[in-house]
Amino acid sequence: MKTKRYCLVIEIKDEFVESYSDIHREPWPEILDSIKGAGAKELLIWIYKNFSIVYYECDDLDGLYEKLGKLDVTKKWNATVGPWFAESPALDGSGSVQTCEKVFDLNQQLAGKLRKY
């Protein structure tokens, strides 16, 4: 399966932006291992105002979330950070996480075709 790239934006409640940033600057080692073990080849997160911009490289985002959703460490992580979101996404593999639509890719378009991922 070819690695795909996903981007999603999650709104964080204003009063939790600092806590959200802090926990991601120093995440629990077991959550890092779990994300990698579930199939993430890359995961980057940026903060812009009160928005978390999340970028993944993996084969299947829903499959990754399905694997993660079964783990106790992920349940604990989601219970911690979930209330910080304006609207908490279902990170369970159900396909309900909305990703951003890619509309430009320099290298793909130079090669002649824009691909979805």
C-alpha cells in the first residue's frame, strides 16, 4: 500500500491551547510508541492561534485510528486531551475524522497529476 498524506485541523478551546501545546512538546513515551506501532510513518502538529494542524503520513488513517482506539494508553490520552477540543473528533477508525482537501502539490502537478493524498 502506498503511503498517503493527511492533514486535519482541530479547534482547541482557548483556555486549553497552552496545555495542549505543552503535552505535545513532552508527550508520554508510550503514546509515541503506540502511534508508530499503529502505522504512522510521520506525525507533525502545529498550533496556529487556537487551531491544531495535524499532518500524518500513513497507509490508512482510519486503520491507524482503529488500532490506536483499542489501546488503553490512547483511551487515557483521549480522556486527557479530548475535553480541550471545541468539538472532539472520534479517533476510532469510524471514518468520521474530516481531513483537509489537498488542492495543490508542487511535485505532483509538475509531474502532471494532482493526487488526493
